[in-house]
Amino acid sequence: MQIDSNAPVTAHGEISVAASREVIWDLLTTMDRWPDWNPDVKTASQPALEEGAAFRWKAGAASLTSTLKEVEPPRVLGWTGTSMGMHAVHVWRLESDGGRTTARTEESWSGALPRLLPGMMQRSLQKTLDSWLSHLKTAAEARTAP
């Protein structure tokens, strides 16, 4: 699964985490527990972990409906979603690196708002992805700590 590289807004990030892919996978795929470790997420429902399953969640002022498009445990998790007239494509990729995992994420936004305000929207999306990565690292390493 790939983001829409032609979208007016795209962002990506990665972080090295002292935890296994399985620990990170569990955090990412237990959506209804996202608010426990990511303060940016207010609520989330838990879908079946299969392509085509939908879930609803709230982050900041945005209420989102997303659909899982790729579920490849414990390596790739991707979904699409809509909110406020925007279409998003989000992908997580997890790669083992010795005793660590590199978590990579990327997202694209298309629609009227990203076309009208691409710079502001891109900065917002990058800030969001950086925050997710930071919170994910903290949560995964806390689970792994002796």
C-alpha cells in the first residue's frame, strides 16, 4: 500500500524503538487503546484486523471514519479515511533492526482544504506524525522495560 504521492499534502517520519515489532504492532492494532498511550487521540473503536474493516476515531477536533486497506502482521498496517472533506491515506511499516524496530509512517491528504492551504496543512500533518512516533516509542519502550 502506498500513500497518494500526487496529493497536495504528504508527510512521513521514522523512529528507532527499543522494542520488538510485535510490541509495536500490538499498540498500533489495538485501536480502542490508542487514547491510553497517545493523548492526541480522544476515542477509537476496535475493528476486526482485516482488510475492509472500518473504525471510527476522534483526534483533536476531527472525527474520522477509516477503513483498513492493508494488514500484514507484524510489518504493514494501512488505512484510508475521510474527515472534514479530506481523504487521507496512512501507512505504518515496521522493520526489525537487531534488538530494535524502525517504525516508519507516512500519510497523504487530498481534498479542498489541502489544495487551498497546502503549506499549513503539511506542517500540521508532519507535526501529527512526529507526535504519533514519539508517543509510540515511549509506550513501546515502557512495555519492553525490565
